[in-house]
Amino acid sequence: MRISSTQFQPYGLELPAWVADYLVQQPGTYPTQDARMDLVSKLAQRTIPYGTGGPLGAGVFRLDTQELVASGVNLVLSSKSSMAHIKFVAMQMAPQIMGSHNLGAIGFPNHELVTSYEPCSMCPGAISWSGVRHIFCGARGSDAEAVGFDEGPNRQIG
Ligand SMILES: [Zn+2]
């Protein structure tokens, strides 16, 4: 394979436009886990008619202000990256928005990762390294498989 300029460009992810269009219409604060789960579930539901990825959603929330910091939808197909899972997308964006690679740094507010679906075998490492101290998951793998979505083997979460 010949070396091309794309091999030297930083890797970046871009959320589909419908995500921002939807989020700007939302309340802005999410005071309960149920409210946070409701938001990520609605992101997951919206992936279906837009056809932009698997029916999954995630968000990183500040627990002090109860605001959404970053959201994640499945970008595996659109980004051509097998790592662009919902948690990975949200966890990659949140530190950039907060201005530190470590959301658990001294002086930072507590953050919570809320996902519509349990982490696969890859994502717990990214979550751990991000500094997020709280995680709240919706469906288990068996729930998603029951409605026809199969992310593959999950060797990490029991
Ligand atoms: Zn994953």
C-alpha cells in the first residue's frame, strides 16, 4: 500500500446532524438517572429512522449541574471504525469539551456515563481511562439480542 496524506491526519468522529438538531430541543438539564436514561434511549430510538448506526445511545453528564456534556451514537459504519461504539464516542468527546483528558481530575465535577446498552468487551477500558466515576446502563446484551441486535461476544461484563 502506498503512503497517503490520510495516514497522517488525526482520527476524528462526527455525530450525525440529527443529534444536534434533537439535543437543542431538549431541556438542558437532567436531574435524575431516569431523565438521563430517557435522553439516551431517545437517541437510540432515533438512530432507527435516520439509519445512522445501531440502535444505541449514550451520554456523559456532569452531576453537579446535571447537564449533558457529550452524547454518543453508534458511528461504526459511518466512520469506518470498529471502535466507534456509543460509549467510546461519548468518552472521546467529553474530555475535549471539558478541557482535560481526565474527567476524574482533582477539581473536576463528578461525571456519569449513561448508556442504553451494556458495555462490550472493548469499552470498559476507555471508560476507566476517562476518569468517569459513575456508569448507568440500560439494556443487557440479551435484551438487545431478543429484538434482533447482536454486537457480538461480550467477554468483559457479567
Ligand atoms: Zn463497546
